Amino acid sequence: MTKLQKLIKECPCRVSDKAEGLAYFFDLPAGFYDPSANYIFIAPDFPEPQRFSMLAHERQHAICTKTRCFCTKSEYWQEYHAFRSELLTCFNYPDGLRWTVKHFQTSRGQDFPVHTKALNRLMKTKLWKTALLKLKEKP
Ligand SMILES: [Zn+2]
Ligand SMILES: [Zn+2]
């Protein structure tokens, strides 16, 4: 079983990791969680470590929804929890972590102001700095 397959099993909902055409419908994220359908959709046409990283993010959205986490009342905290989980889940998986770091760096300052705000907070943490050190990247 691959790391991606293992993570799919750990999701509290159903997962389609072959959601064809997703990249068309949703310009950037290429993955999303649909609470009413109880499904996570992940686009197929990306390398496995990147899909792992995307799934880690969407999985946290599913967990927060299912556990009625306080964050569900605030988009900002929802994204903060999802991004943080993405970082933590990939922490000991360098290929996945590389995508996560790239994801954070490219998402910041793009069309979603709430994402940017959450990332600004997260990218001040020790967790983020340690992740960069692991990949030997400059802060
Ligand atoms: Zn939460
Ligand atoms: Zn999200």
C-alpha cells in the first residue's frame, strides 16, 4: 500500500482520487471536500506526493466538520487547521513536504484572501521554520 492509499483509508469520509476534470472546474486547489456528499475529490493528474499533500489538507476539513470543531464557524480557522494539518501530515515525508511548502508559497497572495491570512499566521510558526530547515530552504 502506498502512502497515498494509506491516507485515503484514514479519511473519515469517502475519497475519489480520480476526479477527472477537477482541475478544469476548480482553477487552483484541484481538491475539495464536499460535506453534503461526504466525499473528498482529488484530481488525478498530479504526482503522488502532491496528491498526498492535497489529501492531507482536505482530510482535515472533513475531520473538523465531523468533529464539529470550533473552526467550522470561521473560514479563516478552517483554513488554518487544514494548512497546519497538511504541514504536519507531510512532516516526515520529504517529497510530500516539498509540495506542501511550494503550495504555501504559491497560494499566499493569490485570489483567496482568507487562505493568505491563514498562511501568514502559519508561516510565522516554528513548525514552518523547521519544515524549511528539513528541506534546507531559506525562510
Ligand atoms: Zn478545525
Ligand atoms: Zn482548505
